Amino acid sequence: MLGVILAAGKGTRLKELGKNVPKALLPIGNKTCLEHIITGMKGAGVDRVGVVIGHLGEMIEEQYGSGESLGVEITYLKQDLSMYGTGRALLLARDLAGDEPLMVSYGDILIEASNYKAMVTLARQEQTSVSSVNWMDDPTAGAAVYFGDDGFLERIIEKPPKGTSTTNWNNAGVYVFQPLIFDYLANLGKSERGEYDLTEAVRQMVTAGVVVKVHQITGFWKDIGTPEDVAAIRHLLEDSE
């Protein structure tokens, strides 16, 4: 199974931490962020990984090369940052994915490893794409996710204004997609923020009647977007090791 990790971002909110190293290479416990994600995916059956690189991406290539040290085969996909956004990043993996389902993660999201396998299992059982969610006080910084009692995705709203969401479920940034996702990504337009958002492609799929199942993240979830986030997840993992 193919895994795709979106690791092209500049990490501007990380300030000095992200100035000379890509977010994916930040050490978290005894592994880099990228290694945590690849190891988790590998445990779910992923043996090939496409890593989308941009800002300081050559450092990722230099450290992990072919992926042999991690027990996977890595292909590097270079994103033109003038065509910015998670939607354009994932579209780069179309040829690599072929006609098979694929697992996708943002390169700055860390989750309890058991969630990867649970999502693959759910996707196989339901024969659908799977989107993950985590609980937040207010999903204003991410995307608000609405789903029914049957666990099927109904609505997703990217970066809703603070206090407007009637859900506490946030888009957790990890997916299992059927290859149909690439048809929607290929026709994706820019958002109001000038980016090509993966969440917009998911929204369009659901609006068109494509079934997407929701997996609720168990254990920890952390976006390492700021120095405070990095310190928090390092502390959490150190306590669990």
C-alpha cells in the first residue's frame, strides 16, 4: 500500500525552530516527525511512501534517501510552491498511486500509531475513503467536520470563523483515499486564501454523493505547528517511552 506524506510547508509559525530545518525533520522523542509517521503507516501495511517536499526538502532526501533504513521505499515528489496547498501536493502522487487506495497524512501531524491500522481496516471493510477527526474546543484553526450517527461524513468547513462551529470535531489530517480523489484534485480551484485545499476536494466528493467514512482518533493527536506544540508532544512522548 502507498502512503503519501505532505511535507513541503515552510513552518513559519515555528519561528527559529523551523528556520533551518523542515518541520518533518524536527526531533520528537527518539525519532523525527517524519519517521513517526512512516513507522505508523508501515504498521498499517504501507510499504511505499511518497514524500512531497518543498521548503528545505533536500535535507529530507539526504537523511532518508531510498527509505531502506526505515524498511520502506521512498519516492520524493517536489512541489512547486507557487501552486501552494495540500490539494496540489497530493495530486503529485497520482501516477505513483495508480488504481489502489492510499493513506495520506499531513507532515506535521502526530497521532497514536494504532489509528493508522484502524483507518486502513475501516476503509477495507466499508470499501470507502476514510477521513479522521479529533476533538477540539473550537476547530477554527483547522476544519470543522460534521458527520452522522452512522459515521458518514456530511460536511467539512475549512477554518470556520471562531465561535461559529456547532461541532467540536476537527479534521485530523490523516486519510485513506480511494483513487477517485485524484479526479477531484485535478479540477480543484483556489480557495479564498489562494491555496488548493485538500479539504475542498473532500467536500466536493461528499456533495457529489461519494461516501466517506469518519474515524475518530483515539489516544493522542498533535499538530506541531508552533514551538509550544512541539514542546507539548515531546513531553508527552517522553513520558510514554
